[in-house]
Amino acid sequence: GGVLSLPYAMSQCGLVLGLLALFLAAGLNAWTLDMLVECARCTGRDTFELVGHAAFGEPCRRLTVGCVFVICWLAQVAYFVLLQDLLVPTAEVALPQLLGGRSEETNRMIVVTIAAVFLSPMCFLRNLSSLRFMCFASVASVVAVGFVVAWRAFGVVGLEHEVMVMSRDLKLGSVVTHAHLRMFPADWGKAMYAFPMFGISFVCHFNALPTHQELARPTRHRMRRVVLLCLSLTTILYTFVGISGFVFAGPHTCGNILLNFKRSDPLVAVGRGALGLVLMLNFPLICRPCCSALFQLLAAAWPRAFGCAGAAMDDEAQAPPL
């Protein structure tokens, strides 16, 4: 979902600073991914908490588990916010009799409740192997949304066109604008506010250690090549979407670029629906590590109530290097 915020970040930072920030974020993420894998190789550990334990002992392991829980929890909150932005317009087009005549806030509550009911059983599955192909669907949906944004953006280059905007009280409106690429920020305060979006959009560190374990020959050179290839392709896609969204909405770019398109636009509606469905099916993959981290924290705080889990954690932390 971070790719949908890049046009807004680009509009606030300007084209020059925005591209510099994007490339800098890609380089820093590649560097930190390499550091993480190197720490795992040097310590012989294969998870975040065990790497932390090997480096600084038990307090660091618990702190790492706590950080994983907080990050995963906040990611779940962000998922539901994004699902509201994606599924409410799609539902209004597909099922007007369900959401018609109600306020935007009420429609959002209805959609998020239905999504939560639908997702709850999947979050408690013992085995998530049935979702192993979601990575391909995720990439395909993001690429499709990118081409939809670009198609609509470059079709109005040099022309005045209507752009939808959403106010802070969730009221929809429209303005007439034309493509205008600003090179530098108009407001440096807003640029600094948007600057972290570039770094967050590249965050994929949770996949680094599992990917390293799955490689047939997990040498340092092969892992670096995987990281560089993935981040290079991602940077190209992000640059494409960021500039395209900026071209379309200009200074009126929303935090989610798809909010700038008419809800009745069929092509954008298909993109919203596809991306929303993929995000829903990916949600259990975020929920599982969050629940696991919470259970580990409870086991550490109340070892008698969670005796078996606490003992297993202690044995795992004291295991010799791989």
C-alpha cells in the first residue's frame, strides 16, 4: 500500500527532492537488509529475536519481540484504513443498494466490519501455506494499478481535467487542474512531513531472513544479488507510479492517489477491487507474526500461565549457533 502514497510525497517534495529521497531510501534499505542478513550469518541465528539475544542478551530479545508486535499491529491498522479507501468506492459501484444514501463514515464502518468478519477465520488457520502464491498476486495487482494511474495521467497531459479530493472530514469534492510538475517543495515543512513515506514504502525486512533460509545456496553474494534486484525493480515501479500520480493530481494529490479518481471510473474501480482483495488475503500474513509476538511477550511476563511456551522460548534462545 505504500506505493499509493508516493505521488503525495512526490507532490510535497517536488520532482528533484522527491527522486533524490526515493533513491536514497532504496539505497539505505538495501544497506540495512544486508546488515541484517550479515548479523544472522555471524551469530548463526535465523530470527529477529534470536539475533537480538545473541547480540545483547535476554532484554534485547524481549525488546525485539515487542518492536515486532508494535510494528505488526500498526501495519494491521494501516491495512484496514487502506481497505476502507479501496473497498468503499468499489462497493458503491458494485452494490449501490447496500451503501447508497448513507454517510461516508457509515459506509466505511460497514465495509471494515464486513472485511473483519471475512478475515477473522483466516487469521486463526494453523497453516497458511494456501496463501503462498499471494506474493505473485500482490506484485501483479500493484503493477496493474500503476499502469491504470499512468494511463489516466498521461491521457490528460497539457489539458485541464477534473480531480477528486477528500477533506479531513471525509467529504468528497472536485477541482479542475492541469498537469504541473513542481521541481522543488513549495512548503518545506510539508516536505519534511512527507519525507518518511519514501523510506517506509521500501520496508521489507521481515522477509529478509526467511528469504535467506530458503535460498538453495545462501551465500553472501547471492543474497546481495537478490536484494539489489528486488529493490531495483521496486524503485523503477515506484518512480513510475509517483511521477504519474503527481502528473495527474498535481498540488491536489491525496495521501492515496486512487482517491483522486472518480468513483465511477470503471478502470480505476477494477484496480481498487483487485488491490483491495489482495490486501485482504495478505492480512493473515501480518496477523500471524503479531499474534506470535504477543504470545511470546505474555509467556515472558507470566511464565506459569504460559509455562510450555516460556520454556520453549528459553530453550530456543540458549540453542547453539546453526
